[in-house]
Amino acid sequence: MPFPLPLALAIYVTIWWIVLFAVLPFGVRSADEAGEELPEGSDPGAPVAPQLVKKAAATTVIAAVIFGFVALAANYVAR
């Protein structure tokens, strides 16, 4: 491994958060777009079903792949 474990974890967590914010908008439909009845005082732009568990799982896989590329690049540069 081209860097120590704490640094690797910090890099992975940073990549994970960046990917999460990129993945969050995928497949989101607002209550207004879905044509659902809105309760009084609710935001019409609030997502109906955000599917956060699926997005967290996808984020974990995508971040792992990106981290793999980062580790390979760091290993290549370290040679």
C-alpha cells in the first residue's frame, strides 16, 4: 500500500462523501412531480422516496473503485 492505513481511511472517507453528494440526486422525484397530495405546510420539492440505503450502497461500491484507482496511481508514482 502506498500510504499508511489512517491516511488511506481518510482518503476513502473523503471520496465516499464526494461520491455520495454526486449520487444523491439520481432518481429523486418530488411530491409535486409524483402528483401526490401534499399535507398542509410541507415542501412540494421534498423527495417522495429518497432510497438512501440503495444510494449509500452504490456510493460505497463507487468510492471503493475510485479509491482503487487512487491507490494504483499512488503506487505507480511511488515507484
